[in-house]
Amino acid sequence: MNIILTIIIGALILTLLVTLHELGHFFTAKFFKVKVEEFGIGFPPKLWSKKKGGTDYSINAIPAGGFVRLLGEDGEPSSDPKSFASRGPWTRATIIVSGVVMNLLLAFILFTVLLVLSNFRVDIPLGVPTGGQSLDMNFPFGTQTSKVMVLFVQDNTPAHEAQFQQLDEITSADGRTFGEIESFQRYVTGNAGKEINFDVYNILDRESRKVVATPRENPPEGEGSLGVFLGESVTIQYSSLPEKILVGPLHSINMIYYQANALSDLVSRAFEEGTPEPVTETVSGPVGIVAMIGAFIGATGAKGIWALVETIALLSLILAVINVLPIPALDGGRLFFSVFEGITSKKISPRVERLVHAGGFVVLILLFILITYNDIIKIFR
């Protein structure tokens, strides 16, 4: 698939997720009769606009999301009964949090559909263990089983001839199961020169198959007996009736737990190694996400449609979580001020709130520029 087309598709997916978020604000504001001055898809410069019912609907040139502009959203008191600032704290909080709710609902729905179609089973790659050990992934919900996974197959090796594929989970070898890479490698090495019958499950195709391979007794240096690079994965099975009914929200919690653990591991490695590279090489912003989605579509095509849908659900979930955090200039920062007023009945000065959000906005823009620069460097490296 053409690289330009894949990037366009990636940008459209990201824009749709953000636009869905903004639609939450839009519909809730309309419900509470707060005036929506503009609803925009993409960011300026403006390509097209039309005014209807007091709202300016626009399509903009930069396909990186969308926005909703409400009357009085800067917090200044207003005599206009349709002003956002004229509403009570809990009404404002409801309008603010509605975008997060939309992204959560999308994640819940997509995860539910995917898990129902896969018999309530999901396989999560954990990558290559670092420092001799893998992530400590004891997920809160579901029954989990550790697996060995093929991350890469080298050419002209027994694994290549036997048609092992990338993202094959080793279900069993001669009927034996393996939860750790070391035990699997010992078994394969101990049976070098002998035919081994493997049962594998490819998490991209979502299909099981049998593979027969004979490990080499004297492999070239650095290749191993089979000729594969191995990593670890986890299979989660949601079996009980309550788990099946609530599988969307429960799996979303599992994914938040996974992302938090992965990020914590990256930060810990960065401190241990005295370099930010573990974080900068892994964490991506909008540009990196678009490139990742585009590359994924180009590499897998229709074959990876379910994995792509799973990625969209995960991105929607992450967007919801980031937005609800009490970070100035984001929904969570604005939500904090509204909830504080609702609980204490004390309204923080609009001037103070504006300064806090303005400062947060500057920090976010600088962070966005740094992350975008890092994304571009990674793309063209």
C-alpha cells in the first residue's frame, strides 16, 4: 500500500477518535442549552465552514483531531444564559467529562465485539524480557497463561523452512507447554537433530496450526537451533458469566494496567541507564501514532483488521485516560476546578484558572513539539 495513503488513513483514524471525544462535549453542551460557538474537525487554517443554529461548523486543514468552542468557556462571568460559565459546577463537570465518556464507550464496545468474536480470549505480546526478566503482568481480571512467542524468523533456518510466522505463540512442543523462554530453549536445544511437533497460534491471523521442525545441532553463531527471536506473551481468558457480561470494561482496566506497567518499566530503565532513550524510543505522539497505524495497515492489509480494531480501541482508551488526568489545559484540569467548586462551594478566581490553563497549555505545546520532533527523527532514521 502506498505510504502516503497509509499515513492518510492513520491520520483519519486519529482524527475520528478525537472528533468522537469532541462530539461528547458538543451534544452534552447542546443538552444543557450551552451555546456552541464552533465545532471543528481538524485544526486551522479553515478550509470550509457553515453556520447553522448559532454554531459555526468547520473543516480545517490539519487532520490531527478536532475541537469545540463554547461561549464563556474561559470562565469569565457572563450575563448570557447560554454561557458555559453561567452554569453550575456539576453541569460544567458533566459537559467536561462527556468527551472522556465517549472515548470510554467506544473502547468498551470495540473490546466487547472483539472478545465475543474470539471466544473471550485475547493474546498480549510482552516483548523481549529486559534485564533477564519480563514485565510482572498479573492482570486484575481474567485467567492468564504465560506463553513463548516468535518475534522474528530468520531466513534459511529450520524455522523458516517449517513456515513459522511472526507473532506465532508456541502452544506446545511435542505436547509440552512452556511459560518461559529459557525452558523452551532448553527443550529445543536438548532435541537438536530430532523432529519436533509444534502447535502454534498466530495472534494476527487468530488461527491455530501445526508446525514440524528439526532444530540444528551446530547452528551458525547468533542464530540458535531453530533460527527465531523469541519473546513472551500472555493469554487472558474471560470465563465466568460476570466477566463475559462486563468484558469490555474489565478488559479496558486490564489494558490500562498493562500500559501503566509498561510505562513504569520504561521510566525505571531510563533512570537505571542514565539516559531517556528507553522512553524516547518507545513513547510516541500524534505523528508517531499516525505513522505506526499507517505502517501497520501497509504491512498487514486486511489480514490485520482485527488487530487494527484492537489498536483503535486501545488508542481511544488511552485518549480518555490522559484527558481525565488533572493536567492543566486538558479536560481533567478543567474538571478539577469544577469538582472543587462543587464540593467546597468556593469558586476559584477565573483569572487564576486561566493562568493555570495557559501555563499548562504552553508546557503541553512545548512537549508536543519535542515529541513530534522525536517522532519525525524515528520515522526517517
